[in-house]
Amino acid sequence: MKKIGLLICTLITFIAVNAQTGNLVIFSDDGSKFFVVVNGLRVNDQAQTNVRVTGLNADFVNTKIVFENELTPDIDKKNLMLARGSEITYIVKKNKKNETVCNFYSQVELAQAPVNNSNQQTVVYGNVPYNDGVVIRSGNGTTTTTTTTTTTGTTGGINANVNGGGVGMNVTIYDTNGGVVTGSSSTTTTTTYSSTTTNSNSGTVNNTDCIYGMSETDFRSAKSSISSSNFDDTRANTFKQIVSSKCVNTKQVKEMLQVFSFDETKLEMAKYAYTYVADPSNYYTVNDIFSFSSSKDELSEYVMSHQR
């Protein structure tokens, strides 16, 4: 009886722990704006400096930080640590090498976590609409240049401002009475970048920006659409439509290709899908689906000649 009671208590504890969720907070210390992609879902549609994601039912998540400023490289954090029942905060900053990094900052229990922060966007992960996690930046910046000039010197002197190609310069000029006029000019340049996001419900996406495949639900639906056709030609058209408009990974492509009956069609579709796959470095595993070594060799040669 004691063993049964202990087992029940252990089971209740296990269920309670796994029912808890955790929060993820990412903020930049220099005001840089960014998008956050968690397990393939873009959680904020407008670039922010502080993003809080709640309701994460996991101990680790794959996270990508995409900066509004396209000159700042994206940050990929595989298996970013979370903690059920806690809010973990990560800071985006420059390291000693002047590289932008994302490091652990703090951890508090959910009961002690701040509720409201006017400078923070809070997103409930379970309420995020399905999207392809794609952020497309226009790359077009608007540059504003402000020049401030101060001049000191003797009364009646000659004043001069010099601006050489956007670089501040100091100039000393002697007036007719032998006095000295010293001028200083400084230039401040600010560049603002614009960015847009795409949603999977709005049509074709730029698959070259995909870092994850479809969600499991969407993938099963896509595969079912291909399988529902009786002929390879029809299946091929459906396959191309899906691959060119959705984010797919190698595993998903491999599984969809197995729906086709003949090596010839599988090879043609495998070549087509390589252009769009999110993880081209894993594409060698697609060779496993072919019955003939010639098909494997042809795909390998194609991938080598079209490396991404």
C-alpha cells in the first residue's frame, strides 16, 4: 500500500511539473531592434528592443534573433535553455570582440516576474498564428546627417566652416590683425532601416530565408494532399506547389518523395526541392529513398554543382 501511495505521489508531482510553463525574455542593451523566431514561429511582427514570450512548455527551444539592421548578423541559439515555472532573461550585447551575442542574464520564478513593462512586447506563444518564421528586410536605409559647428576667436576675425566628405574637421585661420580664429565641425550620421515580415497565409514565401520546416500538422496535411492523387504527374504538381510556397526541411522532403512510385520522378522532384530546403547541409540523406545507385549519384552531382 505504501508503494502504491508513493507511486501516486510521484505521478502527481511529475504531472504538475510538466504542466508548468516557462517564459523567455530577450532584450538588447543598446536599443537594437530585432525579431524573435522560436521553434520556427516568428513571435513578433514588428521589430522590438525587448520581447517576452510566455507559455513555453519546453525545457529547450531553438531560437533565432533577426535584427532590423541588416548589417548585424542573425543569432542562432540551438537548444536555448528554459525552466518550467521560471522566467529566463537573455541579453543581446556586444562582446569584447565587438560581436553581437546573446547571453544568459537572469532567472526568476514566475510569481516574482514583473507583470507589466511598457517597453516590452509580451506574446503568448500558444496564441501565435502559424507562420513560416521568415523576416524579409528591405535593406534600404534612410540616412540623416546633422552638422554642428562652434566658432571661437578674436572680434572681427574670419570664420570658416569645413566639412570634408562627411568628416568633421578643425580649421585655424589667421585674420588680418594677426588674431586666431579656431573653428570646429562635427558630423553625426544616423541610418534607419526598414523591415517587413511575411505570413504563411499571404502566399509564397522566400524559402531561402527559412530555418525550419513546416509544423507537424501542416506537414501531415501537405503530405496527405500529395498522396490523395493517383498519378505521379498530379502528385508532382502538388509537391512543387507545396515546396515552393512553404518552408520545408530535408526530413519532410524525404518523406514526401516516398509517395512517388518511380525513381525517375523522385529524382526530378528531389532536384526541384533542393532549391527551397531549409537545411541543405542534410540533403545527402535524401539518397536513401532511391532504389538505383545511378539516381543517388545523379542527385549527389546535382547538389555539388548547385551548392547553397
